Amino acid sequence: MSHPDHDHLRQQVRQAYGAVARADAGSCCAPNASACCAPSDASVAALLARGIGYAADELAAVPEGANLGLGCGNPQAIAGLKPGETVLDLGSGAGFDCFLAARAVGTGGRVIGVDMTPDMVSKARANAHKGGYDQVEFRLGEIEHLPVADATVDVIISNCVINLSPDKAQVFLDAWRVLKPGGRLAISDIVLLADLPGALRDEAAMYTGCVSGAVDIPTLEGFMAAAGFRQIQIQPKAASAEYIAQWAPGRGIERYIASASIEAVKPEKS
């Protein structure tokens, strides 16, 4: 059954990220922007992207317009992708991480991006066509209820998206469903380090801006373990503070949240 509060939050996120997708490249971080993203100056955005784990050759390898600066880490760095694997990106945006994954899995692999914002899916599809990525496809859908068949995915990646979900437990349950036995999670996302002050917690822009939807590490571990995942590792990155501070300059949000690498495995046998 649909939860009215959840639907309201999803609609806020769709509106915020739809506006980012429709904006000209580099314009998503105007004052009071409600989506988490890097500063509008392209050189600063590239510098910060490298600071959270992307190499210069990765930034240069994807189609222009695919990197909207919306991430908080580099899931490729922990995914260990292999040629021929099937990769699923939760909240794929304009396709940046999908295109990098495609380089790793090769023409014999497959990459599926799922995003609930129609404008993002359209933008990603256009980028895939522009870059000639025949092994990459983008599907419209919610990450809590993935439009993907059971046990068909080797690796799930995601970059700063699960914090936006109002039902994170369901995200991991459905991730478990679509992963093959032995499949793995390789996620970059935001974790809560300390309780947010009420003013930040209750501000709508702080939710769509990847701040107030974050949960602490024990809660996240609990969701993952309850879904059946094992070998759970969640590692916050202190170096992300400078990057995160750019999302809401002067608000001090870097004291309360951090980017983290999140890994887990679906056991070969339940």
C-alpha cells in the first residue's frame, strides 16, 4: 500500500531533480538549489569530483552532459567490475556512473540504470545514444520497486541516492531480490554522523539536497542485514567534508553527515 508521506517526498525529489535535468549544464547549483550537486563552475565541479574519487580520465570518458555533479563518491572504486557482468545503477540520473560501468564490463556486459525522474531518464537515454553505449539501457522506476527481474544482476551500484528514499528498508529488500546469489552491493552514499538540528531536519531542501534523509550507520546496517546481506562494510570518508560543505555553504552540514563507501554481499546460499 502506498504511504501518503512517502509519495509526497518522492514527488519533491522528482521535482528537484527534474529541474536539474532540464537545466543547462553546470547550472544546477544556483542559490537555494534543492538538489545536492557541485558548484556551478565546471572547473571547480571537476576538481571536487576528483576529490571524491574520480580520476581525470573517468571524467573525460563520458558523454558531455552525463556528469551533473550529483554524486558523493565513486562506487566504481569499490565495485571491482569484471568484463561480462550485469550492473544495475540505483538512481542513475544522466547516466554518468552507468557509462563508467560500461567501460569496465565491456561489450559483453550489460548496464541498467533505474531512475524515477522522467527527465533524467530521457537525458540519460540521449547521452547513451550520443556516446554509442549499446550495452546500457535506462528504465523509469522507483528503487524500492525495481523494474528488473529476480536474480539477474551481478553488481548493484548507486551514488548518493538511497538517502533520498523514504523507505530504505524496502530498497535493500528489492536489491536482494534482483541480485544473483553471490552478487554484491557497491554504493556511495551519505550517512548521519550526529543528530541534525531541527531547522535542518525539517527543511524540504535539506531532504532533496541529500542531507536530512540520511540515517546513521547502525540503522543502515540493520536494513541491510534484515534483507539478508552479509559481509557488510560501511566506511565514512572524513575527506568528504569539504565537498559536502559546498551543498549548503555556511550551514555546517558537514558536521552532521559524511560520504561513505557501503559494501555487502548476497550469500551464494540463503
